[in-house]
Amino acid sequence: MPDTERAQRLLALFTSPECAEGIAGDLTETHGRGGSISFWRHVLATMLALCGSTFSRAPLSTLGLLTAGYFLFAASALAGVVAVRLFPQHIGPATSWIVLSSLWWGGALCTGALLVTVAQVRGMTACVLLAIAAEGLLMVFGVTVRRPAPAIPGAAFYLIAALAPLPLLTGATLVRRLLIGNATTRQSDSQ
């Protein structure tokens, strides 16, 4: 698959497929000759600009989605921690990490899917902002909390938390692609 098609599919997550096709074509013409790294750097910058544009067009709606996503995501994280801490004698160490990661990552996947189901483009923007905020908070928390030596449980906890934005964005992307595919199918059926 050429870079233009991949870029078009990524940009369509944040705008209409027609607009994404035009933007990807323009980026290919303008930055395609500068090499792959330059092209993808501009695609990423364009995606961030589309997120910023979506946020600035409807800041209150996007903040509302972001807040709802935060509470959904936090509820699954809390459920994971409670499940592991409530019954430590009944759950072995390996099982507790499996339960924790399943609840966190499953909650993140559902949160991304629900946000995009509620509002397609704004939901995708809210998921990106939530992922950035979650990673930022994790870094700040990791830097400010001083421990004498990194313990295995702490490292596993941070790894599970650091990977949580991946299912969040995966759930959002899957639902957005499904909605784009359904819209394209309906449009071709009406013609």
C-alpha cells in the first residue's frame, strides 16, 4: 500500500474521507519527494492540526466528551485496582496482573469505541487528547514519586498503564473505520 493511501486512511479518522483524500494528495505532491520521514512528519502535524481544529470549532462538546472518556477510563482503572487489592489472598501475582491489565485495557477499548460512537470526529479527537493526557500524567507521576529501587510490581503497573492508550485509540479507530465504511456503503447504495 503506498504512503498516500495509508496517510489518507489515517487522516480520515479526523475528517471526512473526501477531505482526507485531498489532504493526502497534497502532502504527497508537496512532501513526497522529501523522503518518507518528511512525509510522515507532515502527516502527523496535519493530524494534530485537524485535532486542534476540531477542538477549536466545538471546545465545550469536545471537553464534555473528554470528561466522559476520563470517567469511563478511570472507572475501569479503579475496577482493576480494586479487584486486585480486594482479594489478594485469592489471586496469585500473575493472575492479578492479568485481571488488572484486562480491566484497564478492556475499559480503554470500550471508552474509545463509545466516544467515537457518540461523536465521530470529536470523539476521535477526545480519544487522542485523553491518550496524551494519560501518558503525560503517568510521566509526571513516575517522576515525582520517589522510590529507592524499581520494584517488579511497580514496573508491571507502569507498563500496563503506559500501554493503556493503545487499546483506547484502537477502539476509537475500529469504530470510526466501521462508521466510515457504513457511510460509504449507504452512499454507493443510494446511487
